[in-house]
Amino acid sequence: MTNYYFAFCQGDVLLTTEGNIPFGDTPPMSFQPWEHVTDIQADGCCCHVYRLERPIVGKEGLQMMPLRASFDVLSQQEYALAGKAAELIYWDQNTKYCGCCGAPMKLHTPISKRCSECGKEVWPQLATAVIVRITRFKDLRMVEEEMQPQSSNIKSSNAPIEEVLLVHANNFRRPYYGLVAGFVETGETLEEAVRREVREETGIEITDIRYFGSQPWPYPCGLMVGFTAKYVSGDIHLQRSELSKGGWFTRDNMPPIPGKSSIARALIDDWLQAADCRDANT
């Protein structure tokens, strides 16, 4: 069984200079006993999880990198395990004391704690969110009128053209456009959450909600559940407390979109590739 060493400091993960999670029979460096959080077994690996007191700087063969940026250098397996380790660290930091009696919580299993006084047990909890790709068909002549003279890629035709709804959220650090998303509330289904978030954030109505896929999102402890849907009615009225920009975009007029690490990008790429497949078959 391979031993991996997942060490984090304020959101940065420890990597080798070759861009891998350190592994082997011995740790890549000396860790303090209190820096150790837990050990878990996953995918045939033993994962040793540490929370560092300070970042590692100037140590030969090692580097620190933001977890999200590590998506571009780690293997899919290593990135998934690093995300799980990061979530366990966040959980450990936020469950030091019992929510019932206030006594210290003690690690009971690698992924659970038990109160040292009343015996209450807790496990890592996920914040479930939904994200949805909404499309519609629009008469091409109307699109030409809206886009002229910005784009000359659209050829005159009476055929409808497909558009996707993209939005820029206020919490985006970069100027890209993504998809409507939000957290699931107590007492609602995933599909109800999709309809509510779309209505609240954009003012439009949708139908044909279909499951696409899901993705752990360890920033800090989320599960993103992706859907597709079709536009029904309504004009876009953005919820300004959540979104700064938004609109309908054709495949020939796409704004900057999220990086490959997100399910938002997977949903958008799936839509873009569907057009390529149709073109190849015509």
C-alpha cells in the first residue's frame, strides 16, 4: 500500500517540485505531532493528513501550491484525495468542541469524533449545492440583429440557433462567466433547488431538468450537483446581490469561462462539444 503525505497550510498543499503529492515509506520532512490530523485509507492508499503551522519555503525537492491550482499538475486520483484531505482538515478545525455540552471532541474513527463527556458523535458534513446549464433556441435573425457588428461568424439563415445562459457571480475573482448555482435548502429536492435558484437569481422559468453529474468541491466542504434545463419563459432580471452580469450566449460569441477543474466547465464543454458532434454528422 502506497503512503501519501497530504500537508496543508492555509489552503496550500505540499507538493514535490515535480508536481506530485509526496509519497513513500517515510514522510518527506519532519512533522510535529500536533500537526497530524488523521490517517485515511482510500483507493488502495494510506493517506496521512497534516495541518502545517507555517508554509514550507526553500526546502529542496518540495513546494507549496494552492489546492485549486494543483488540479493542473496532479493526477485525477491525487487531486481527489487532496480535496478529501483538505475537507477533513476544515472539519477538524471546526469541531473542536461539542455542540451539545461544550466539552472537547476526540477523534473516534479516521472520519468521526466523539464528545469526551456526553458521547455525541459527529462526522464531516457536506454543503450540497446545485448548478445548472440552461439553454434555449432563438430565431437566428434576432440573434444577428443583437450581435451586429460584434460578430461576423453567423451566416444568414431562418434556422433557430441555440444559446446558453451564462452569469458572472459577485464572488468570482476572475472576469469569467459561469452557470447559475446555489445551495440546497432544508426540505427541498435537488430539482426544486434548481428551479428556485434560477427564479431567484435570473427571474426566468425553466423545464426539463435533468441530472448531469456531481463533483466534490473542497472549498471548503461542498458537493456540486450538476443539471441541465430548458428555458420556458421570462426576461432576465439579475439578483444583484448575487450576480453582476448575465445573458444569453451563442457558441460563436462565448465570453471567458471557468477552468477545467470545475463541473461548470464540464457542463459548458458538453454543450459546446454537442454542436461539434452534430456538425461532424451533417
